[in-house]
Amino acid sequence: MDLSQLAPFGQEHLLQFADQLSAADLARLQQQLEQVDFRLLQEMGTAGQVTEDWSDLAQRAEAPPAVRAGDAGVDYTPQQAQQAGQEALRAGKLGMILVAGGQGSRLGFDQPKGMFPIGPISGRTLFQMHCQRLAAVARRYETAIPLYVMTSPATDQATREYFEQQSGCGMDPEHVHIFCQGTMPAIDAESGKVLLADKHQLALSPDGHGGLVSAIEHHGCLQHAADQGIEYLYYAQVDNPLAPLCDARLIGYHRLASSQMTTLAVKKRFATEKVGNVVLIDGRLHIIEYSDLPESAAEAVNADGELKLWAGNIAIHVFDLQFLSKMAGNGAALPFHRALKKVPYLDSSGQLVQPTSPNAIKYERFIFDLLPAAERAIVVEGLAEEVFAPVKNASGAAVDT
């Protein structure tokens, strides 16, 4: 990529230090530039000025139709759901996605969060805990369950080395497939220019857990799953050691409802809990982030005194493989979300600037934005004490330690 290709987008500054770079550094910069969709960035810079009217959406939001913890809300029994899920597992129709792009910074741990030792006696890491449990499910149903682990550029190499050292962390290494999510460049909030982290390095950050949709196709995992006869992909995040992996009943509800995307939710512990809110808007399921939900809507209650918007998203989903494949082929399936952040950058003189206030826009996608695209989607309630114990904060914090 040269100046003539950057000029239409006003990004010529990205090559201003090119004559100072070694051949290897220049090649790395060129590789990064070729992976950036500058036309998309330009379009988002204009469209991004329009934001959702969260107050209006919240006023229209209703509690989602759901299979509640007492198994009310559907025509089929829990036993029927269990049986339907077990049949799918025995037939080898399940694959598992584990999202593991986060680092353990907030835990005071400078490695991938999946390598955090959490077993109180065993010292098992989060990766070992998930993998050993998934292997147990596979043994129980006498099948193979491939595991697709999504990393980020910050965790990819260390994760690969760890799985190799641990011989699959309790799983057959042949059934573990590690792939890396994409990145998006940080944009100066005032000028719209892509920021440089170094003379040969764009300021890049992971494209969010929604980056799964394009990454899992780009790295061939969707095709691999299809070749294995997989019909459903079960999704969870690495920081929840209680995540029920390939739970037969949840899979069964998904199958019996002919759902394209099923979400496991929990009753919120309090109105403003920092979880996404699963809601029904105009007949479609959506998730409104806690930071976007007005306090009045969060605290609204029904006649029985229960929270109107009770359903908290815990990032456990079941996808139809065909639905995920269709969404992967649709570049506009997931919108980009903008966040204003402090991002260090190189100024025009080549000096590194450490901003004291937010100066840049980061773009990311969220996997739950697939919900409104699903023609058929359901919510199933789980009990928080059984399915949700995220490890997000270091010891001493009020919650999620």
C-alpha cells in the first residue's frame, strides 16, 4: 500500500516515517495497512455520529419470552428437552466455542486469563477446568466434541504454547482448534485519522467478541465443523468457571424450539447489575448493555414487585451452525460499537504521547447483536449460583473475584 492508496482516505501520515524503517519493519507496517478496510472506517466515521436512542428503546422493551427456572413458558417438558439434547450429543452434532481473548490484568495476572490458576486445592487453571469438563461430557456421550478457542493478538501465542505444554489441557489435542480474532485501528476522535503506536505499528485493539463471526470463518473453523457433521455450536467465555459446557437440557430447548440462537440468562441480583439486559423489542430479542439502560428502566418492577427487565446476559449461547455461517457471509450482520478511550500515540514528530483524557475511538463488535437477526431465538433461565461466577476482579473487590 502506498501514499496514492491512502490519500483518498486522508491517511497518508501512516507512511510518514517509512524512510526511517528497516525493511522488516516496513514490511510489518505494510501488512497491517493491507488488513485495514479504510473505506469502512471512512463510512463508520460518518455513520458513527448517529447513536441509538436508548431511552426510547428501553421504553419499548419488555421482558423476553423465556423458559423460566421452574420450566414454565414452553409446551415441552424438561425431560423432553434433556432427551433431545442428549440425542444431539450422542450423534456428534455439537462443537464448543470458548472465547479467551482477555488478559488477566484486572486480576493482577500478566498472562492470558485462561491460564489463571483458580482451583482452590488443585490449582487448576480456567483452561484446564473447562477442557477437563468438556472431555468428561464427550466421554459420557461416547462422542468427540471439537473445541474452538478464540484468542486475541495479545493472548494467541501464549495460549498456543500453553495448550502444547499441557497436551490439550485434558482434551485430545486433535480436537482443540485455536484461532485469533481480528483487530481494528484506533481513530483520533478529532481528526478521524488512524493512530500510530510506533513508527512501524498501527494502534490496534481486538475487534470485540463479535469478531468471532468473521474470525471463525476466516480461519476455517466453520468449514471444519460442517465437515465433522456438527449442527450446533455452544458458546461460552473463559472467565466463567461455572459455565455449563454443552448442557444437554439447554441444547434440547434449542432444538425443540427450532431456535437459531439460544441464550442462557440469569435473574439479575439487583437492578443495576453490570450485565447485559435481555429484552424483547418489537417482537425481536435484543441485549441492552447495563451502561446504556436508563436507571428508571432498570429499576422498573411488575405488579408482583419483581424487576420487569429481569434477564441478565451471561454470555452462554447455542448457535445453529447454518445461522452462524449465514451471518459470517454478511459483512453488515454485526454493527460496530464506538468507545472513547485513552490511547497512546505517536505525534507528527515521532514522539510518544500519553493522553490524560480520552482521545481516540475504538470500534468493536458484540456477539449478542446477532439476536435480532435470528428469525427464531429463545431465552432459557439458569440459576446464577449454578451457572455464573465470572472471575473479573482481584481479591478484595466487592463482586466477581
